[in-house]
Amino acid sequence: MPRRVEIRITGLGGQGVVLAGEILGRAAVYDGKHAVQTQSYGAEARGSAARSEVIISDEKIGFPKVLKCDILVAMSQSALDKHLKDLKAKGTLLTDEDSVKTIPKTNARVFRVPATRIAETELKSRIYANVVMLGAVITITNLVTKEATEKAIMNSVPEETRKSNLEGFRKGMMQEFIYPI
Amino acid sequence: MFHFYEAELIAAHRYKHRLYLKPTTKIPTPKKEAPMTQAAPQSTHFWQGNEGCAEGAIAAGCRFFAGYPITPATEIAEHLAKRLPQVGGIAIQMEDEIASLGAVIGASWAGAKAMTATSGPGFSLMQENIGYAFMTETPCVIVNIQRAGPSTGQATKCGQGDVMQTRWGTHGDHAMIALSPNSVQEMYNLTIRAFNLAERYRTPVVLLADEIIAHMREEITTPQLKEIEIVDRKKPKRTEKTFFGSQDIPPMPAVGEGYNIPVTGSTHNETGHRYTADPIVHRKLVERLVGKIERNADQLIEYEGYNIDECEAGIISYGCTSRAIYETVELAKKEHIKTGFIRLKTIWPFPDRVIQRMAQNTKALFVAEMNLKQLFYEVKRAVEGTVSVFPINKIGGGEMITPGELLSEIVRRTRNLD
């Protein structure tokens, strides 16, 4: 069976969910896989519901949207409430620990990642929460290699933020920040 | 009044000192060691559809872009603003979409391959100039990344509601060429083709894409430059006198080459002079303009077909919606329904013949599109009642028609036909 994984990264506009999806898809292509990334966002610059979807497959991808996801990342409470129903049974859920207070009962594997807190305390800006979360996603799921992701980050973010983004990603990859419940 | 006086004074001062010859902004000269001084080299990338379109334009030889920002087409302007100066081209933001296409038409007459990119509301504004480009036989490419209309509609959400506007948006008798990509790779390939067709047939060409394909990222392989077929417009011989007739696709001089010809959107004869009362001149001109596209339909039409000559249910689709048909075919196999499809890469001129071919060999045709039945009626017209045609439509929120939805409609209809 060819492997096909569908990921949905959700949150609010401005949290970098689209960029996180772009980096993930680019890393998959660097690893020699097929990948499609799509996005959905509101007309506002910040604050409206935003989501990014990535399909990583060994085969060519037809339908590009994710209907039922294997991995759901929720960076906000409203995003979780809206998208949890689309997570496959026994899927993987990652939430931002500070932004998502209540997690409804689910049979998914749940990981609470303090992505925003790490970004704020260690990198002095919450804009890096997305790459911290990405580090956690990759540690838990092994979707793509660390090397490919770092290369993808280098090629996806503005030059002046490369260092901080890489640092955030590596912090996210450090196991002790991830608390399975 | 004061402002007018002041402007006049400045104009007079400029004229006196010939200042008007100096460009007000410095046009960037290409750096010798710029990172990418030409089209992207052969490689595999993870690009957005809009990036694919912009790079395809550069590969095709586009060296002038004028546009006005609009979701979901802005990335094309953004990318070309960065890239065109690197290859010695110009990207300019105009005051609106009317001026954008105006600048593109001007650049084309100055000899450049030129393009603009917009979405529904901007495309509406461009209609007048599209007619002008058609009437004056100006090669140019208009990219329309469709979003949910009418009016400003749902700016960030996908739609396919501009299909008929592309065909009939501008007034008067005309014929249009419109191409429909369904992948990032095709955003690149069909942009190149759009330029080639514009140059070959001396006419505006619309790349009719949609938000999902334009904003989607996926892998794309750019070929080696020498492998890309590039068509350039036919240039006149020194002795040539007719640039608007006497042959189907006349040669096109550029401004400054010394031909001193009028260019007008009013009815004109073979040398370009206005004839706004003569029935013969009008008939000859407009019939030739429409005819040069209709007669070459076979060269213009491209599609992807599967089981065209043998299927129970035939799906006709294009753009983002057509990304669902591959999985639908597989799902239908499990239901023991043999499906086929025609995925249109050329929407206009409409591929009547292949649709008719499929109609002869199927029980029912299904037209799937993200609008309220636009191409559906074209399919109905083409098959002339020989087979049942069913619409599958969905609009709003940028939600795609899923393979499951396509399947359930096909199952429902084909079982009822038995």
C-alpha cells in the first residue's frame, strides 16, 4: 500500500498556519515524495479562521483538499472545535497548550504543545509558534526528515528571520516540550 | 483651477527643457550577476500556482507586466515585480485594471510580450480593452484567477463563474481563446502556451485559472529552456503595407519601426484606416477576426481524455473541479460503473467535436463545475439532444465538488436510466 498522509493545520489568520503547511509540503518534496498544499483564509489580514492542508503521498495526488485528516493541528480553540470532527479515528491531534483550553473527548492521540509560550519566552515573538509546532509535528509523526524541513524553512521564510525560525523549529523538536496526555 | 494652472505650468516647463523625455523613475538595469538572470533553470520546485504562472510567462518571453493587486492573483504581480527587472523586463502597478490592460496593449505594440493578471472584478473592468485588443489584433495574455462572484463576492474563495464572461464579456462579435490549467505544472505550461497562441494568432488570450489552482502548492518541473517551444509574432517585411488584412493573420510592426500606421478599435481597412460606414469593410474585418480562431480550432483545442469512446458515464470538467475526476473514476469502478472523462485544457474555442464523440458512446454526460451551470449549456448545445446531460454544481465558501459527491450523482442518474 502506498503511504498517503493528510494533514490539516488550523488556527487564526496571522499565526502562520499557511506557512507551516508550505514548509511541510516543500520538505516532503525534498524527501522525494509527492505533496500538495492548499489553504483557506478570510478576507482579513489577521484574526479570521485560517487553515492549511497538506497531502503527502508516494503517488501522484488528484483531489487536493483534505476531507478527513490523519493529523490535525489546532492553534486556537475555535479551530479545534470546528475541525475535530474531521479527524480520522485514532488520528493524531496537536494543540497549542495556551490557546486551546478544552479538548473534547476523542479517541485520537492528543499532544499539547506549548508552541506559543516557547516562541514568546525563547524567541521573544509569538510569530514563531508555527515552526515550534512544526518541530513537534515532525518529532511525533516522522512525516518528513529533519534535514529536508530545515532546508524547506531556509527556502520559505524571509532571510532575516531564518535563524529564529530554525531555532524555533529545533526547540519544537525537543521531546521534553511535548506532553502526551 | 489652481491645480490645473500649476500642472499646465509644469508641463510647459518640462516641454521647454525636454524634461518629459526623462523617466521619472529609474528603470532598473539587469544586474550582470543577478541570481537568476533568465527563466528558472531545469529543476523540480514546490511552487504556488501563481508562481508557476509568473515563471511560465518569463520562460515564454514576457518582458512587460502591468496589473492592479487583487486576491487571488496578487502573487503573480508580486513575483513578476521581483523577477522581471532581473531579466531586463518591466513590472508596473497601474491605477486600476482598465489602465493595466491599456498599458499591456501599448507594450505589445511597442514590441514586447506583455501580460496582466486579475480576478473577477478586475476582469469585468478589462472587458472594454479586451475588445480593443481583439479588434486591433494585439497579442497579449490576460490571466484571470477566478474567485466567487458576482461583484466582490467572496474574495478569498474559489469559483468558476467567469467562463461565459470570458467568452462573451466584451461587446460585439468576437472569438476568444481561453485555457484552463488544473495543476501548478499547467499554470506554468499553459501560460507559455497562452503567449504562443497570442503571438501566433495575433489575438488576446485568457488564462482562465481559479483560486484553488493558483494558491495551491505542489511540485513542478521546469524544463530546460531549449526544450520549450516559443512562438514569436510574424514581423512585416520592409515593403509590406497591410497589417490588418490581406492574409488571415497579418504581420505586426512595432511602434518606432517607421511604418507609421494607425491603430484603431473602430472598423478599419487593411492598412488600418477607419471605415465606420462601409458594410463590406466591417464584414470582412470582423469575419476574418472571428474566422482566424474558428478555422484553427483544431490546433487550439487541447484536452485530457479517458475512456472517451467507451463509458457508461462521461464526466466533463476543467480547472480545480477536474482534480476530483481521477478518484471518481476509481470509486465508480467499485460500483461497477465504467466512467470516462474529458478534462478541458482549452475552454474556448469550445471542443464540440470531442464532446460529440463521447456522447455517441455513453449513456449520460455529467458536467461538473463550480458555478451554476455555465459550461453545462455549451455541452447541451454541442450534443444536440443525442444524450442526457446532467449538471453537477457547487458554489460558495470555495468548497470543491468532492469525488464522493460526483460519484453519488453518477450512481443516482445512471441507475435511473436503466
